[in-house]
Amino acid sequence: MFDISFTSESKKFLKKLHKTDKTRIISTIERCRIRPYSHVKKLVSSKYFRLRVGDYRVILNIIDNKLIIIVIEIGHRKNIYK
């Protein structure tokens, strides 16, 4: 099972969200701990992955040799890729 680590930027965004959105995003990230590659999609010309949670996107970095998932950024789908 992978461990999950959040950056300070992603924690800050989670604090601003409504409670229902926050729990939905966290539960979806927790679901990825066992087999993360079945839930994520690789970003084009990047080493990062994206996880889709409704209207929000979670940008992840998966480190296989240390079994760590790093949540880099969380944002609304219209702003996240800029």
C-alpha cells in the first residue's frame, strides 16, 4: 500500500473547500492507495498524473520504489492546468 503525502499548497486548497467536496476528494485519494495506476491518467509531456474527482483535479506524483503518492496540487478543472 502506498503512503500519501500532501504539499503545503494542496493542504491550503483543501482547507478552503466546502466540507462535502473536501471529504469526496480525500476519500478518492484514499481509494488510490492500493493500485494507483488504475485510477489515474498520465499528463502529456510530464512525469505527473491526474486524478479526476467531479469538477476538481488532483495532480499527483507516484514514486514506486518508496511507495509514496505525493499530492502536488488540487484545483478546479478550469484552472488546474494553467
